[in-house]
Amino acid sequence: MRQSELFVKTQREDPKEEESVNAKLLIRAGYVDKVMAGVYTLLPLGQRVIKKIEGIIREEMERIGGVEIFMPTLQPAANWEKTGRYEVYDTLFKFKSFFSKSDYVLGPTHEEIVTPLMGKFVFSYKDLPLAVFQIQNKFRDELRSKSGLLRGREFLMKDLYSFHSSEEDLEKFYKRVSSSYGKIFRRVGIGRLTYFTYASGGTFSKYSHEFQTLTSAGEDVIYICNKCRVAVNREIIEDLHGACPECGNKDLREEKAIEVANIFPLKTRFSSAFGLKFAGADGRENLVQMGCYGIGLSRLLGTVVEVAHDDKGIIWPEQIAPFKFHLIELKKGKGRDLYRRLTKAGAEVLYDDREATAGEKFADADLIGIPWRLVVSEKTKNKIEIKKRGESKSKLVNYGDLGRIL
């Protein structure tokens, strides 16, 4: 992509109304635009990053047997009344149709849709297990939307639902999803900072689990076991008497973190509400066991920026960067041939062919945060100056040597 054709412009100053690092940098660098509190437009660069994250998540969900579907945002209030959540779900957007006078909600989650859906296809133990997932916008009427993309009123989320004939089978799949989530966080570049965390199970089970990423910007407090790398959310640390639930170790360290995902063993909470049953091998009817597994894509985008930046801008992990190379020419037309060669080789390149000073181009490159900066100018002659984002030293290489990092 030629930067001269990118309609978005960078900003030199932080937006006054934003406090979080992720919102400041994503707005300044031209990844998102704020529409109102908790609602953002993804601009071209932001859309490219989200699509990279989405691709990684989709690959890992399909690898464990998840089948992709797409459920409606608009949901009948009657389904929520059936589960008893219509009056108690505190962030639920509710409204009445002007024409039909029917009551609807905007989906913050999809148990009320996916459970009756499966009632049309699951009849026998032979139909189980199965798992479906979607990547879709969600809506939550947050009292105080804050922290940029970390706490929004509209956000992009992946949710996976699994259906099983027994608790044992649910537990087995639950562990597979947990392992899969670990792979996702490693692939997007935050694996070493993200911890499997015990949390309250609410009405579903004794415990649920979260994945928490360490950062000083985090709203949560977790306690990490220094022995087995498992964490405990502050809300249940007293219930566990200050000990690790895995190994019993009491040598735990306190850290601030951002929740990037959660998984719940729903068991029969929703299958009982909708009468989702199956006939076992003995012919008897049993309630289907269910699990729910969510990852917030837009929250993940904001979290990566919170943990991967410096005083100049964003430092994208290569796996989800909008482009691999930021090609900067300091003499008009000097980068044209290299741009053609790189794109022909299949490389993703943002080509800065704008009429701007060297200082402006370098500042924008640091702010945007693409992994590799390539500079061609009169000074570089028949070579390319190459520098990795986040490192201070650059070096001159021959055109042919670029093949090693393509």
C-alpha cells in the first residue's frame, strides 16, 4: 500500500479526552477513530491488525474442531426471559420495536440463541460432542466505558460454544480450549505475559477461568504462583486461603492485569432452560452439557498496544502487524523499484512515498510501529538502510540480503 493513498493522517498530540495508552496511540497513529465513549471505528490499519488476529483465532478454533457460524445481534427478549436473565443482566441493551411492539435486546452474548439453535439438530448421543464459534460485534451498556478498547460498549468478540453428552467429555474439551488459547496468545505476541487464572464460577460452577495479561494499565489484580505459573483472581483468593489451586503453594506474587479471555463450564444452566436434551445409548433422555469460551478481539488489540510500545509509539509483534515492512523513500521515486520487488515476492509493505520531511516520515514510522523500517535515499546509494522497530541501531544491506527476512 502506498502511504500517499492512505486517507488517514497521524496526529502529533495525544487526544485530550483519552487516558489509556492504547487509545492515545491507536488514535494518533490512525488505527481507530473514536465515535463516542466506548465506540470506535476501525480505520484501514486497525482493520488489517484485527483481520490478522481474527485469522489466528479462526485457525486455532478450527484446529480443535470448532465450526464457524454467525448468529444475529438482534435477539428476542423472550429468550432472555426464559433463562431468567432479562431483568438481572445489568449491561443489557433493551428496546421495543416501533412497529410490532415486540421486545428485543442487542446481544452481549449468545447462549440464548445458540442453545435453542442446537435443539433443532441434537437428538442423540451420536450427535455429540460438537462445537460452534462465531466472530461478531457485541453490545454492553457499560455504566462507565473507559480504558479505550479495553472496556467498550460495542466490541468484536469470538465466542465458542461446546455441547457434550457428559461432564467428563466437557472437561476434556475445556482443557483443549485452554491449551488452544495459550497458543493464540503466543501467536499474537503476548504469551509470556498471559496467565491462566482461576476466577469465580458464578451460577455455573465452582470456578471459571480467565486469561490475564500483565500490565500496569490493568484493572484486575491477580496472584501468580511462582511455582506452577497459574494465577488466581483477587475475587476468590480468600476462598483458596491464599494458596495456588493447582499445587497448594502459598508463594504468590500480586500483579495488575487485563482480562483478555474467559472460559466457563456452563453445564446444564442453559440446556435446562430450553429443554436441550439427547437420547443416550440406553434410550434415556439427558440434558446436554455445555461450555462457553470467549476472546475479545478489540480488547486484545488494545492489550497488545498497552504492553508493546515505547515513548515514540507502538511496537507491533510481527504476527499481527498491519505490514511487515515500512518502506521510506527520502528522494522521490527512489523506493519505487524496491516496493515492486517486495510486493512481487509476497511481502506486505507500507510504502511512504509522500511529500514530507525525513523527520516527519521517521516519526510516523515509529508511531505506526511496523516491525521493519527500510530507508532508501541518496546516502544509501545502491543499498537499503534497515532497522527493526524498538531497536536503536540500523544497518546497510544489499538488495539481495532482504530475502533472509521476507
